[in-house]
Amino acid sequence: MLAIKKQLKQNLALFLFSSLLPAIPAFAATDLEAQESFLRMRAKSQQTEAGHAGHETPIDKSMDFHGVFYGFLPCKDCPGIKATLSLKQKNNYLLVTQPARESSREFYEKGKYTWDEESHTVVLTPKKGGQSTRHYRIENEGTLIQINEDGSMISNDDEDSYVLKRSDMVKSREVHFH
């Protein structure tokens, strides 16, 4: 009985191996076709120096400005205001401000922002209607400068006033008093 089982196992293994043998050249042919196709596509892409702009989907430019921005804003009644602006997905924002005093309370403002590529501005519109909109000029991808509604600079002696820097562009979020 043991001899029959051994012979049966050998025959089964031989049968399986022989049935896979014809498929090996097919795998090799398929692999060779894939390599040739890849080489043809590579040669074609090198011949036409056209960029990918033709088949890329347009990107929402406001996505470039997602992130957290920090700054120290001037204040008439206090030494200054620490500000943290978080531009989130779906054009939502959160602005947290805190007067630079000991044990100062934080103030939160939520709302929607719009991004204007032509004028390079971000406009914050709070959810609560009583608050006014805030306008920021995009200096570069890491800097926002608060401006007046008409697009003019807010006048101040210090040129770093009303500037918010993106968190990954600054070494530390510590604010220094002058």
C-alpha cells in the first residue's frame, strides 16, 4: 500500500510539473511584451518634450496654502497679539488670537476662506456675521501679510507687523517682544 501511495504522489507531481511547463514560455513572452511596451513608451515620451499639462487635471491652487501660520500682530491697547491662523481643507479656517498679557484669554474665529489667484490674496470670512472679513496678501508660499480691504498695506512703522509665517517655514513659534 505504501508503494502505491509513493508511486501515486510521484505521478501526481510529474503531472503537475508537466502541465506547468507549457505556461513558462507564455509567461516569458508576456514579460517580454511588457518590457518592449515600456521601452516604446519611454522612447515616445523622450521624443516629445511636451509636459504633462495635457493630461493632468487642474489643481485647486488654494491647496498650496493649507497649513498653520503664526505671527505677532500690533495692538493699540496691549503690547501685541499672538495670532495662529490655520487654513484647512474645504476652505475652512480657524484663527486663534491672544493678547500678549499674562493669563490672557484666547479668542477663536472660525469661517471660510477664499483664494484669489489673480490678486494673490486670501480673504477670511467669519461664520458669525457681525465680524468683518480679513484680507491677506500672499507674499510667497510661506508668508501672509494682512492688508486693508482695498488691497493697500496697513500702515505701521514696523515692516514685520501684520505678517504671518507658515509653521514649517519658521524655526520656532516663539514670539519676542521688542
